[in-house]
Amino acid sequence: MSAGGTDAVRLAADANVLLSAVIGGRANLILKDSRIREIFTTEHTVAEVQEYALVLAAKRRLASDSLLLAVAALPVTIVTRPQYAKSIPQAAKRIGRRDPEDIELFALALHFRIPIWSNDRDFENLKVDLFTTERLLRHLGIIH
């Protein structure tokens, strides 16, 4: 999981972990950790986060504009589809039947050869590094 000979970490983040961070969950601890070099996600994932942020705002009686601002302020690099498009066919072949919604993020992770950070079990057993929030917190030594 190391990048560039240091302990700096690069990750492809799924919607569920970004939503957790937006509402103050433990994923926030990872976003603030200095060893996290860069977190990437797709435009598709950001759209999903925005959509569910509005649902969460209604459920939790939170101001939807505040949650959308928090989404916009996430320290993630949004990668456009053309940048990882060559990896989409392989991603579709490997995860498309499980969950077509995950193809974009999986293609991004394949393209950049970086681990996926997700609590979604659809990414398991795909021969890609996968970190749940808890596993990443343990890896970084934030929890034991």
C-alpha cells in the first residue's frame, strides 16, 4: 500500500466512505491523516455521494446545503472518465455482474494501480487491494 518509497498512501475512495466522512464518521480520521498522500474518486462516485447526502440530510434533519458544502470540500481528486477509460472493459468484466455501479471506481483503481477504500463487499476477491475504513484505521495505527 505504500507509494513512492514512503509510507504515503494513495487510495480510490468509494461513496460509502466519503459519505461517512461528510457526516463525521470514522472515515474523517483517515482523510485528516498526514500519511494519506492522495485520495482519488470518480465523477460518478461524487454524484452518488451528493445524491445520498441529500437523503441523509432529510433523514437526520440536517441542512442539505451544509452537507453538500461538506461534500464539495472533501479532500479528494476527482478523476474524469477519459483518464481511466482504457480500464473500464476489464473492470466491467470483473465486477459488472456483482454491481455495475462499482465499475467506474474499480476501473480507476486498476488504472492507477491503487487500493480501493470501501466498506462495500462487492470489491472483495477481485485481486485488488481493498481497505475497509476499520482496516485502514488499523493499518495507519489510529486504532488497535
